[in-house]
Amino acid sequence: MNPHIVIAGGGFAGTTLVRTLQRRLPREAALTLISEESYTTFNPLLPEAVGAALFPEQTVAPIRAMLAARTRFVMGRIKSVDARAKALTCETLAGERAFAYDELVLALGSRARLDLVPGMAEHALPLKTVGDALHIRNSVLRRAAAIELEPDPAERRRLGRFVVIGGGFSGVEVAGQLADCLASIRRYYPRIGAPGFDVLLLQDIDRLLPELPPRLGSAAARSLAARGVSIRLGARAVEVNENGVRLANGSFIDAGTLICTIGTRPNHLIERMKLPMERGRVVVADDMSVPGTPGLWALGDCALVPNAHDGSYAPPTAQFAVREAKTLARNLRARLQERPTRAFRYRSLGAMATIGHLKGVAQVLGVPLTGVAAWFLWRAYYLSQMPTLGRKVRIFVEWTWGMFFRADITHLRFTRSEDL
């Protein structure tokens, strides 16, 4: 009987795994990738789409372009999994379909969690998908247009204030991109006047970028402050409404736009499967198999993967997703050949963040970098991860163009003829 491997999820971890398996699996093995979307979103690029440094469609890559002829792609949502029978049901464009499998890999990522702060779901803008990035970008342009038409000075100040909640990678990158974008487009809105725009970054602990050494968090704070970003450390949001955000100390910040970069939760399917969970992720063994469920594996953001290198858990980053996928590909092949699997083991090369145009911070192999060098390194890494040469060239050209020209101010409205 030919073994059938099904990968659930077309994100960074899932597509990296399928591209690796295509080269390593024996020809008799069948391979299927199931994803709700027809593309993979490179989430670290989303802040650049918010700041108009990239067009939103350049933060994604079509899944079908990554697949070999031997791999089947199914665009659909998995509704249920019967782990005992090794079968799943999937809602597709052609109706509900059933699939049997021998090995099932969960690479479902995570989704935004908007219930951490009361009112956040109703009044804050999350950044988790390319649609979120486009919506935030359009909201920024709408605010700029509204300020020009608003006669009340207090309301003009409120509309011009953008609050970013969360001082981790996403929050710092969004704040930096937003500050540069607003400075770039200001000339196109001559009637805004003073005080214009204000970007405020809220972090509930005492420093930015806790994933990096303190000196790099401080460097990021200085770079943001030099471009007019206000930073409040130890500022915890406790309530969000249509007029702004209330902090734990009782103060209230008036703001027209609130961007949320905190909080994730599991995919709906994982919640329905009732798998063992810890820290919001599926508990897996050191080889990424799910204990007690033969034929089930998990990796990426949805899995709590032990790292045999230092006894820690792998963080939900692109760097670790790539390494997890390569290890799991070896383990799946070993399982089919009835050989022992390996524990995931990886020593991080470092971490990086961009904080605006030609500005970044990074720690690579213990060496701290700031400014243009870190910015170029960040872009080179993510450009190298793009799956096709055509996509690499398109993004390289766009990034090169953006180094010399102002941000695009096109407000894309996806209206249909009957709506007009």
C-alpha cells in the first residue's frame, strides 16, 4: 500500500515541509497539502505592507507555484479529524470531501486573539493577515483625509494619533514603518497642519524587544524616538473604546487608530480536536509527534516543540519553522522506512527586526548590529526564503524602488460594480 502524508496548513512551516518532502520522499508515497488559502503569507513582511514599503500582494507567495507535480493541493477548511480511523473531512469549493491518511501533520499556525483587553475586538486593528495589513494601510490614509476636513482641533489631534499596542517584534516594526510612512505622505496632505501625526507605542514591560539583548531594545527605542515615535514602557492597556485606550494607571489616551500586535490563540481545528495543549500550543514529543496519537505530528506556531539543543521550547519564528520542517521531513521519511526518528535540535543564529526605512537591529551569532547593516541583513534573509525566483526578483525590484522614492498613497477600495 502506498503511504499517504497529509499536511494541514499552507503557512510558512507547512509549505517549507512540503517543499522538503517533495525531494526526499520515495516515489510511491503520496503527498497532499490542504490550506484554506491559495497562498502563504510571510508575516514578518506585513509591517512593510502597512507602511507601504511593499504592496500587500508582495507579502504572499502562491502555494501552487511551490508544488511539484507529485503533490496534490486542496484548497479548503478541515472540519474534523478522526485520529483513530486516520481520516479527515474537508469543506472545499466543490463541497465536503473526505481524505484518508497514514501520517497527518498539523501546521496550522495561530490566529489573532482579541479578547485580552476589553473592547479590543471591537475597536482595535489586529495584524495577522495580509487583509489586516491592507485594512490598516487604508485606515491610515482615511485618517489623513479626515484630518484635512475636520474643523475641531481636539478631534484633529485624536484622528492624527496612532497607538500601537505591544513592543515586541511586530509592534516595533509597525511603529517604525508607520512613522516613516506618515512622514513620507505628509506632503500630499497640505491642509493637515500642526500637530499633524503622532505615533505612540505601548509596552507593558520595562523595555522593547524582550527577545533581543537589552542594548538592542534600547537602540530600537532611540531610533524610533528620533523619528517622533512616543514610547511608554510599563504601560498596560486595560480597556479600548472608540475614542482611545485606558491604561492600568487610570490615564486615558485619545487616539483615532489602535493597532494590536499582542495575543495569539490556536486554530479552530486544534481546539476542536482537544489535543493536549500548553501555552496555547499543541504539546509534542522531541521528534514533533503528538504523544498518544499515532500518525499525528505538529510543527510551527501551533506546536510547542522541545529543543534538544538547550532544553527550551522553540519560539514561533520563521527561522525555527524552517529548521523544524527539515527535521520533520527526515522523521517522516524515517517513519515510513521504520527507522528511528530524531529529536529536534537547533542553535539559533540570532534574531532581527526592522524599525523603519534603512533602520534595524539584529543579533547574529552573538554579534549585535544596528542601523543599515541590520536592515540589509533582515531583508536578505527573508528574500532568500521566498519560494520562487520570479517572486524574489519582483520583491527585490520593489525594495530597491522604495529606497529612493516615497511611499505609495493609493487607497485601494475593493468595490464591485453593483455597489456603486
